[in-house]
Amino acid sequence: MDKEPNIAILENVRIVLVEPIFGGNIGSVCRAMNNNDVTDLAIVNPRPETDWDDARKLSCNAQAQLDARKEFHTLAEAVADCTVVAGTSARTGFYRDTAYSPREFAPIAMESAQDHKIALVFGREDKGLANEELALCTHIIQIPSSKRYTSLNLSHAVMVCCYELFTAAGHFQPAEEKAEEASSELRERMFDAWREMMIKTEFTHDQKLEHMMMGLRRIFTRGKLTIPDVKILMGLARQSIWVSNQWKKQLKDSP
Amino acid sequence: MDKEPNIAILENVRIVLVEPIFGGNIGSVCRAMNNNDVTDLAIVNPRPETDWDDARKLSCNAQAQLDARKEFHTLAEAVADCTVVAGTSARTGFYRDTAYSPREFAPIAMESAQDHKIALVFGREDKGLANEELALCTHIIQIPSSKRYTSLNLSHAVMVCCYELFTAAGHFQPAEEKAEEASSELRERMFDAWREMMIKTEFTHDQKLEHMMMGLRRIFTRGKLTIPDVKILMGLARQSIWVSNQWKKQLKDSP
């Protein structure tokens, strides 16, 4: 029943490595991508001491992917044009309690990747992704693993995710036309408006603000956010900001 | 469906490496096994020049598996006590035309591994398994991969197979929402607050209100809403209502 995977869809998948430590891992990631027709590699804040010879050696026949990598200063820049942004995490905890397995995530990824760039984000070998980086993600992926030892090699984690996407791409039936999905850049502008609203309406204090923002992010990004969705949410926040500004102006002007 | 860890089944799975070339790959294989609760490693005809330091380094927390490996002169000896013996192969051809994908193979493996030792056999990095070796296998596994580049890294191949077995063994407990899910009644109270907020902040007119509410409902209910989620959302709406009320009171009171 396996169909040929839709390579055009897989070409819309970007693998993003955040500050990887070992050149060998970067090379192995390229090989894993190549085995699964995934070609778009981005590296956030590459380390000056990276052993690129090792990377080249372990990439085997995937040197083209390695050479074509894009480099960015921040994760926000690396995923700015992406709709779905999935961060991988081994740990559980706050904001990580709604994680998808790679298999659950694959059809979600395939649907968006029909028409849009999507990103899978992998953290540092030793420390994974920071909370601010996970905040940029629409989905959290947790790879099933032994309770006794959850820490996967970076290229193994990429391999499992790419393998699931590759497999899903072979079964994928394109869905009907829907409203255009929002990009990460547009989503972040919306969250900026909500942050401002929380402050201006005095809903929360500085100390609790980021905690509240994380909660809101998880609620809003459980499903796909379309451009009309974002416009409603952004409009609501801006209206509340406007009302709050009026209120404060009057407070100041009142005798 | 039994989701309790069934480590006993996975302990019956043996990973057999035939004449592996690179010590680093052997170590990475141990780590991949460890991540998936597979512990039984056998090496057929180990090469005298094997770099065991490299193996040790890349095995990370799986040095116990590495040290506990069994060594055999021939594949026949390494799988003598096994019922199911599955050989992995990237190529198609003689003996290879009835291959299973790792996903198709996993339930077959699990059924036998309940009461018997089973083996997954991986060939040399450069030449794979010889036909005589494949002849010893009861099943051929072919890992789905790009037509353009089918050659997987040895530890990546082991990772994908172990991941499928681990998943099939019912180990993975998808992270569930820890917080209690909100009842319909609580959700509706929240939506009432948002409706009032939309009016009070003058975000929308009566005619467009229900249309906007439907948009908001779709956004908020794409995922499961927990009680803490609802409390944040309700709090936000109420705060905006309060600010709007203050604003209007001042408007009325101002001279």
C-alpha cells in the first residue's frame, strides 16, 4: 500500500538545528535528511569551533545539503516564513504536557507542508531548547523512548522525525482548500499585541507576564491558526489596548 | 490496549551486527538500543582493528550494553536460539522481493518476542548482508527511504527498527494534559465573558458579534481546553470588561 512519497511536500520541511555542538552530528543529520528526501537545513547561531571536516565526512552523500545550509542568528529568523514550527523535547513539564509523538505530528506537518514551509526544531546536544525557543513553536514533539534513558543522539532524533514524515508523505492525501495559514512572523506580531494588552489592561504584572504569555501561546497554537484567525485575535487585543489608553488618558486629564 | 511498559518483550530482542567496520557506529547502536529498552547486542566476527574507544565514547550511557555484548564467529551461531530472524536490506532483488517495512514487521516481532528470543540482523556498513546470511533470515526488513539515496547509517537503521519495536511494545505513554479538562458549562461561561468584552470594548457591532464569536470558538476549541486555560482566558476578558467600564464611567462623569 506504500505510495511514492510526495517529494514536493518534503521539500517544504526545514530542519533547524539550534547551536549544535558536534560537527559529526551535523553531518549525520544531513545524511538522515537525505535518506528521507528532506533537503532544507538551517543552523541557528553556529559555533565558531564547529568541526566542519567531521560534518563533511559524516554527511556521506549529503554534502550538497550541508553546503546549502542556511545560517541564522536567532530561531525567530530561522522560522519566520514557516507556518507549523515543531520543537522537539525530551523533557516533560510546563508547556510540554501537550506533546505530540512524531507519528501523531506527521499528518499535521504534511497538511501544512502542501503549501507552506514548516520547521522541525532540534536543540543543543546538552541542553535542548530553551523555554523562549519552545515559545516560538506551535507544536512540541516528544520522541517515545525508554524511561531509563530519554536522551537521544541528535541525528537519531532527526532520523526518527524525518522517517515519520517520509512515511506519512507516501500516504498523504491532499486536503481541500482552506483559509491561508498564518506565518510565524505574523503570529509573533499577534502575540506582541496580546502581551501589550495584558500590561495595558493591568491583567498581569511583569513577573507573571511571560508565564501568562506561555499559557496563551499553548492555547492559541494547539490548532492551525489561519490569517483570518490571527486578524480577529490581533484586532481584539488592539481594541483592548485602545480602550486602556483612553481610560488612562482620562485618568490623567481628570481633575 | 495495554500501555504498561513491557520491558520483558523488548529484552527478548537481539540486535545482531555482522562484521561492523566503525567502532563509533557500534557505540551509537548501543545508545539507540538503550533509548528503546533493547539490551541484547551480538556482534558476528568482530574486526580486530575495531576502535573500541570510539565505540565507548559514542555509546554514552549505554556502556553496559556495549560491555555485555556477545561475540560469535558466524551469523548462524548468533541467531541459533531465535525464532524470528529479520535481516535488514536496502537493496531489492533475490530474497529481497518480499520485504516488510519496520512498521509491518513490528507486530510480528512482538508476538514472537513474548515467549522467544528474536533477532534483527544488520550487515556491514559497505556491503550489507550476503545472500547466504539473508538465507538464514525468516523475514527481510527494508526501511523506507529516498530513491535517490537508500544507504542508511548503521545506527540510524538500528534506531528506526528499535523505535518501531518500542512503539509497538506499547511503551510510549503519550503525554496527556495533566490539568482537568474544562466542562462545557465552564467553557460557555468563558465565551459569555468574551462576548461581553467584544461589546464593551466596542470591538464589534451587534450584527457582526455572532460571526466573531464563532471565529473565536473555533480558535479556542481546536485543542482540549483545560480549567487553567479557561481561567486565563476568562480573566483576560473580565479585565478588559473592567477597563472598558472604567473608561465609560469616566466619559460620563467628565464635564
